Amino acid sequence: MKKQVIVFVLTVACIHVISCSKKEISADDWAKRAGAKYDLKDYQGAVADYTKAIELNPDRPGAYLLRGNTKLHLEDYQGAIVDFNKAIELDPNWAEAYYNRGFAESHLKDYPGAVADLTVAIELNPHHEGAYESRGDAKAEIEDFQGAIVDFTKVIELKPGFADAYLKRGSSKLSLEDYQGAIADLSKAVELEPDLAGAYHNRGCAKAQLKDPQGAIADYTKAIALKPDFADAYRNRGLAKYHLKDYQGAIADYTKAITLKPDFAPTYYNRGIAKSFLKDYQGAIADYSNAISLKPDNSDAYGNRGGVYLALNQKEKAMADFIKAIELGGRIPQETLDACK
């Protein structure tokens, strides 16, 4: 008897498995599975499952939106836009679809398109702080800093404790040369979030413009402590040290910046100037030459290298550099040109 019972149970179990295997998976099932894969950061798998859901039910805008969102994580911005287009076609009044399409357009550097879509998102949902923030970002990219400030101000109104909004508004004010306003916003940003390296860096830039090199150096140093690979912070701290006539300190910072960002011509140029003050003329020539190699239309680099050649009494090389600087739009004093004769 015992054997018969066991066989019976196994038979029932097998029948149950076969029955389940024949059950069709619905669009909702595929969508749920896609959501689970998305949560596990299996974005390729999630896209595949959302595609299955769409094949079974092609008229649901949510599946297109979710698949588009997943494509954003894969940096497939064009593919995401195609999905957001379909979501909008099926539901023209869905703010989130316009918001996400605007986000994708920003990544493709279509900033006017992004501004247009984010504006529609805001019209449909006036309390969408993400849409205001993204529109502010897009406006800043096209140098509409006043418009960006308006948007970031709205974000702050909707979300007063959001440090990034103060950082972005302060950065826009910095671009408009409102240095005091920038410092106020950037100070609020670090008050709310003390680990924002970018806020310290930009506040340092504002202080430098207000002729406070010591304050600038303190902020750049804090930015570097928070983000040790922050090339711009090293470069700008070097510039502040240069203004304090700490040429060795400036060179050390410029050198670190070059190590982190070796293709940025202005850092070589600035280091060349510092080396010139220390009468390291060969080092200065090497730096100006690197700056010219990276940016061949840099008239100042030609002019300064010419000045170093002149200091070394290499008049032909000096004159050649001065002529090139003039061809590129630079100005060389007549007495300097006369000294090459």
C-alpha cells in the first residue's frame, strides 16, 4: 500500500507541472518579470521582457514608458526616445513621458528639444520638480543662465532642502558674474550637503573673482579632499597660488592637474607662466609648446614662448613666435618686436 500511495502522489505532481507549463504568460506577467529584472539591474533582460509584454498588448503606454526608462540605463537614448514617442502617441497628456523624453534629448545634446518637452511636462504637472531641474540644466547648457536660475529657484521652492538645486543655481549665478549671489547659494548647498565637492570648487571660483585667493584656496583644498581626482580644483588652486606669488606651489598643483587631465592646454600654459617667473626657461618653453600642440590657435602661448626665447637671446625663434601670435590675432608690443632685430 505504501508504494501505491507514493506513486499516486508523484503522478499528481507531474500532472500539475505539465498543466502549469501549458499556461500562457500574460502581458502583465512579462511586465512584472521585467520590473524584477530592472530592480536587479538586469536592464537587457528587462528590455526583452517589456518587449514581450508590448507584443502581447501593444496599446498600453506604460510598457513603452518603462522600456524607455530601462533603455536610459543602457544609454540607448535614441531607442528610449522611440519608446517615449509611442507612449505620448497613446497618452498625449502624460507628463512623465515628456519628462523622460526631455531627459533623453539632453543626453543627446538636443537642448532646445529637451527644453520644449520639459516645458510640456511642467504644463501638465506644475509640481514636477524633476522637470524644472532638468529644464534648468538644459537652459544652462545653452547659456540661458537667467532662465536656468528661474527653474532652479522653482525647484528650491518645491523642495527646499535639495542641495543640488542650490549648487546649480549658484553655478548659474557664477556664470553671470553674480559672485556674491553665487557664494550665498553654494554656501547653502554645502550646509545642506557637506560632501558636495563641486559646490566648494565653484565657491572657490567665485572667491577668486572677488580677489580672495586665500578663501579660494581653502575651498579648492576642501574640494580636493572630497574628490582627490578633481583636476579643475588642482588647476584653479594653482592659479590662486600663482596670484599669491607662490610659484612653486602653483607648479605643483598644475602638475597634478596635468597628471589627471593631460589634454587640457590651459594648464600647460599656466604652468609655463609660473616656470617663467622662476626663470626655468626650458621648462616654460616645453609647457608652452605642449599648450600649442593641444591648441594650435593659442596666440598667447606663441607670444609667451617668444618672450622666453627672447630672454634666452634666441631672437629668430622669438620673432617666428611673435609673428605667429600676430597672425592668430595676438598683440605684440612694437618695442618687443624691435628687440628681436
